Amino acid sequence: MTQFYDARGNIYGVVSAQALRAEGIALPASATECAASRQSWSRAAIKLCCDWPEGQRPANSKSHRSDGLLIGPFQASPPFDVLIVNTDGTLAERSGNGLTIFSQALTEQGLMPEEGALLRVHHDKGDALPTLVKPAEVDGVQGFWLDLGQPGFGPDAVGAQAVEGIAFNGQDVSHVQPLAQLEPAWVHSQFVRIGNPHCVTLLSDASTLPSNEQMRESPLNEGLTDIAYALPTGAGDPCPAGVNLQWAVLESPQKILARVFERGEGPTASSGTSASAVASAAWRVGWVAAGEVQVVMPGGTAPILLEEAHGELLRVRLFGTARLMD
């Protein structure tokens, strides 16, 4: 019923609404109605599709067999509607790796046109978020370019509250007190919205990048959960709706090392929108120029294209590829 795909170490299950209904989960007919009623069905869908079968959870693995669930498509021709369900039952506005995986699933189902298609992510935080996807080949690898549009910067872009301004590399960024309390080196953060909210903490030393193992351990895990997750799981501080967390350090020209702690999921091997937010933040503080930027995460490297005009970042595009898992 559920097929699992891997995109740079980020794993999502893909399932149709019809298949879930056949298993007794009462999904409404449309993606819009599903998003509005997600509290009545989302946890049951995660339990059914993403929980480890009894006795099959590997040692030291995450609590679920995937990083989330993609439900769709709801139609046989574009635009294609989809729901991105985090393992805590919340809905994401966008996921770069998730949409890459969904595009691969559409391709294997014979639904993806050669010229690409518009994907619409339905969620319960506002209007559906569109993403234009085009099949492409980069360095001999078949995948997809995702047009993530124009990013927004600063606390207002993500609804951050009670944060102070601070200078970094001659640019105004934010000081997020809860992050600085966890690690004194985490004092300079750039808020970025690319459809969903991000907080990129800029570092001068790679030794202060947290590892995924460290982020899964107490008390750091609890502290990051309070920051990243909205109530009631977290504290929603400084963003009441929650925020995805990243840490970034400039390794070489146009190349950034990054780590990710996702709202609704926790530490992850990679994240497409997080990589895009990292590249955008790096451009904002003068670390990188427009053009191709490589963002290196534990799960792999994400190629990002930044398009600039008249000193403004106009568009961010992400290349991704996915494979069906055995």
C-alpha cells in the first residue's frame, strides 16, 4: 500500500487517499477538506503507514520508518494536490525532498508530463502552496528542479517574536536567546521563509555544528524541540507556529556545511527547503554569490540555484532526485 522513497537520506512514504480509505481512515474527498480536518485522521495515517512493524525496528533507529507521509495525488492530471504529513501528525507547507519524492512517484505512475507540472501542497496554516516542478538531468543524474520562488527574510517573515537584532558580517541578523542559551556560539541567526519558516544559525567554526546524534540526546533534544515545535509539543519560542532550525558554516566559496532540526520531525539527514534556506541566508550575509550553491548535509549535497537582480534575491531553485526503496 505505502511505497517508501529516499531523497538524500530523507525518507517519505507515498500513499493514495483511496488506499487509506480502504484501510478505514475516513479521509474527505478533496485535499482541501483533508487539510482542514487533519486532526481527525493524520495520526492514524502515520501509525498505519509509518510505524515500524512489530519487532522490526532496528537498533538506534528513529521512532518511525520514514520522515513523513505524502498523500496524493487527488487527480490524474496536473495540477497535482498533495498532503505532507509530519510524523507528529502536523501538516507541512512544503518539503523539498518530499516534493522530489512525490514527483518521482508521479513519474513512475506515468502521470508526470515531460514539461513538468504544478504541485499544490495543502495544509492547515493557510492557502495551498504551489511549486513548479520540471524533470531535468544534472551531472548525469535524472531528477527534478523545484522552483521555490522568492524567499523572505527577517523575523516578520516567519512570525518570530521577542528577538533582538545583531550584526553579522556587516548585515543585520537576529539573536535568538533560546538558541544562545543552548550553545554560546549560536548567537547569529537569519530567519528565512521559503513557503515554510526557517531559522538559519550562522557559525564561524565547523566544530560548533551539532551532529544528528547530539540533537537526539537529552537535554539538547528537549531544548531544540521547545524552539522548533509549536504548542503543545514545543514552546513555539520564538515562532508560535514553530520553525525549522538549521546551522551553517562556510566551507569554501559557494559551498556550505549544514545541519537540520525540522519542526514536526527533529534531526534529519537532509531537507530540501532547509538547504534552500541555508543558501538564501548565506547570500543574505554575503557568504555566497548568486548562481549555484552547494549545501552539504549528512544525507548528501543539495545543488541550489540563486537568481539575483538589482541586489535582490528573486528566485531559489532546488535540484533533487529520489529512488524507490526495496
